[in-house]
Amino acid sequence: MKIADRIPKPDFMEDEEWDLLMKTRAPEIIRLGARAHVQTYIESNGGGDTYLTQGAPTLLLTTIGRISGKEQTMPANFLQDGDDVYVVGSIAGLDRHPHWALNLEANPKAWIQIKADRYEVDVKRLTGSDREAVWPMLTEFFPLWGHFQKYCDREFMVFKLNRKAS
């Protein structure tokens, strides 16, 4: 059975949106789309269609590759709550954690770019009661995180990012 067959369409999405998401949910397609998204986001400073993805704001997250040791930049949906920026390693509910989340877990050195504002961040992975405390706020803001988590065997990694003090 294909993964897409196990996950029903949520009520909050239109059929066309869901069908497109399911067609582009393969890791290879996500990786190719992410590269193009990063390039366009950088060129436009998060303008045009690059800032909103699936109805939620998108930032660029640069991590240090846990294997390569090189900087890697990926787009990620986020929630900003005051000075706190949250990212969730859902990768559309696929069976594996996204590379960026594994990179942050191995080396919590990172930078984010929100529109034209790029800065280094302190990274904290939220687990246990810390994760549970913010999860309702995250899924209310971006319901796809909660929907995919419901049908995925792995717990999505949640990270809180804050601007690094100068």
C-alpha cells in the first residue's frame, strides 16, 4: 500500500490542493522542489510565491550537514510567536525525518532567513512536556502538521529557534 493511500484527505483542504500535495510527496520530488524554492526565495528575498507554502509562511533554514560538514539550506514552514520561531520536521508525513532535522539534532548550529532578514539562531529541540506544550499551538496554526502526525509512526521533531545574541 502506498503511503498516500493510508492518509485520508483532511476536511480543511480542497481536493485539488490535496491531490497536488500527494503527487509531489516523494522524497526526490521534494528535494528537487526545495532546491528551486531556495534559489527563488534568495533571489526575491522571500517575495512572490516563495514566502507562503501550503498556506503557511516559509523560511530558509541553513544547517551543517551531519555527514558532509557543509552548509545546507532548505525551505521550511514555520510559526513565529514573539521572538520564538518554531519549525516542525514533518516532511509531509514521510516515514523518515527530514535531513535538516537530523542535521540540527547532530549539530545545533543554524541560520534562518525570513524574507530578507538572515541571522544565526540558537537551536533547541523540544521533547516531552516542552513539545507537548507547544504542539496544540503549532497544529492550530498549520493543521497539516497535526494531520500528518496522526498518520505517521515517527514523532515529528520540533525545534525552537531564537536569534543568537551578538
